[in-house]
Amino acid sequence: MSFMTDNTLRYATRGLTGNRETDIAFLKEQIHEYSFDLRITAALERILRCLTVPEAGCAVA
């Protein structure tokens, strides 16, 4: 990822709490907010998939 994308993704995930239900709702909001940037939304969707698949042991690429 580029420096700008990396910083934007850090900013977009700043509100994650570690609480699964809260984080799912937060990520859905962020995906909507950053819908103009396909790289950011793709990364946020990968994180969201890890939270919505129970016991998946998901690795974010």
C-alpha cells in the first residue's frame, strides 16, 4: 500500500474497540464513509469479514 493509503486506513480504523458487535457496526459505517476509495473499502471489508465469520482464523492480506 502507498503511504497515503496506509495512513488513511489507520485513520479509518482508529475507532475499533475490540468489541466484536461494536466493531462490526463501526466498520460498516467506515465502509460507507470511504466508499469513494476502493483500496480502503476493500481493506475494511476484509477486516469486517474476519469479524463476521465465527472462529474463522482469518488472515488479512
